[in-house]
Amino acid sequence: MTTEEQTSTIVVDCLEYSNPSRERFLEWRDGRVGCVHVTLAVWETARETLSVLGRWNDLFAENSDLVAHATSAQGIRDIVASGRTAVMFGFQNTAPFEDDIRLVRVFHDLGVRIVQLTYNTQNSIAAGCWEDDDAGLSTHVGRQFVRELNEVGMLIDLSHCSERTCLDTIAESAAPVAVTHANPLEFVGAEVELGRRPKSSEVLAQLTARGGVVGLSPYVRMLRHGIRTTEQEFVDMISWTVDRFGIEHVAMGTDFYTGYGVEAVQWWRMGRWGRESPVPIDENAPVVEWPAWFKSPTAFPTLMDTMRRAGFTDRDLALVMGGNWLRLFDEIFDRPAA
């Protein structure tokens, strides 16, 4: 990192999945968020994903004073310098590739830069965190897709992957990989509502040893005390993760979402492949709840103030709030394509 980057913080939230609108973009501006990694697809086919890209193109045109599409770390810096928020495209599953390895480069050409190998369940590439039988990264399909993602310059995301998939992929990948939005299992405990989502210390140790980054989330279903978790307790988790795995490898990935009804949750949980969700959905409860101190991305400045009071320096904040992601993006996205 340059001295300038160490002293000027660009906030990068490496996973949000809100229903995009000008209201959301204004929240990013008010929270001084420099870049947001947004989800284009979970179970969508290639054709369906193209329609989502088309909608984003319209949103960029209609809100060009607030947001712009970024495909590189330098692009993020340039957009932030213009006073806007950079939007980076990602998938939370490999479904849009439809098992066609050539579509990796096609979607890269369309601006997709981050790809999660599997969303909770088993696919031809790897096992997700919901699987009881953890087959890990598949011998043929999975390894070839990892190599292809490396070659075109896409960041591999392991947030919803199984333990063995994470370890296999970290070992197989020629480039560092990421957990864009999950918390450390050792800190939050297996009793959290989504107990299969947090990452083991073994996964985080191996990921960070190879240059990867983990994005921490205030999503209540992955916090030790759920909705009762205080801002200071969240900062304690950041501090614990920094102490354990290094300040250069800890960042933010809030998993923040809003603006959806229960139908969206049903889609995320079971797509077209099931008639009922493996994780129960209470249709009478709110779609999602957030802690009182993080009701929207406008909360980032207050969170940073709490981190300062806890002993984080300006350089620490620059790294955790965005610098670590920018370093990884520089390394991954600018890899020369084969």
C-alpha cells in the first residue's frame, strides 16, 4: 500500500444483495461507501443473468451521479475520486456458467469479477456448506473451473462453500482466494442460527497464509448473540480476527440486503430445485433484521468511530475498511489473461 492509501480510507463492502434502487445508492453515498460488490445471480441461468446485467446498465445510466461500474481496483479508485460509489459485479454461485467453461471468459468480458463456487448445495464444481457428505472440490470439473477463473482474472469466493471445498480450493488455486462474507466459527460458535456458514480457523489460517482476505458480516444469523449483538461486540470480533490472522487479511463483507419479500428468500434458499427450504422460512417474520447499530450502509462512519475508540489506527482502518480488498483486487483482476 502507498502512504496515501494508508491514510485515506476507501470503504469497500465486499457483499451486498439489496434490491438496487436510487434509495440504496443514496445510502452508499451517505455512508461514504466507495465500492460495493453486488450479486447478479444465485440460481439464474446465463440468459437470466444477462437480463440482470441489462437492468444494471439502465441503473448506471439513470444514476450516473451516484454510481458507476468498476472492473479493476484502479477503476474503483477513479470512481471514488469522482465522488461516486463503484459497483463490482459478482455471482454467488456458478449456475450462470451452466457447466460451460467458455462462459467464464464471456462473463468476465461482461464485467463479472467475483465468483462463488457454490451456493450452499452440491453442484458439479464443488460441495456447499449445507451438504452432510462433504465431497469438496470435484476432481475434474471443479479443478478446471478453478484454473479458468485464475486465468481470466476472477476472484474465487468461498463464503457458502463446505469445509473441504474451501481447503481444496485454497490448495488448488494459483491465486489467493476470498471469503467475501462470513464470520469466524471459533469466535461466533456453532450455535448461531446459520451454524454452517461461519468458517473454521483452519480454513481462515490457510486462506490468509496464501494472501486471501475474509470479509466480516453484521448479519444477525451469523453473530454470536444474534440481533442482540452490540456494535462493540462486533468490533471485538474484528479485533479477534485481526489478532489471529493478521491486519492485512481482514475486511468487510456485510451481506446487507433489503427491499425484498419472502419470495426472494425462497429463491435464494431453494431456487427451482426444491419445493421447501432445507432451512425453515418463517413467512410471518420480517424477511431480515439487522442490529440497531447497522440498519443500512449509512452506519459505516459510526462503526469506524467505534473501531477507533477500540484502538484501531487510521492505517488499520484504511486496511480493514477497504485497503485489503483493493490489494487483492489489484493482484487478481490485473492478472494477464491467457
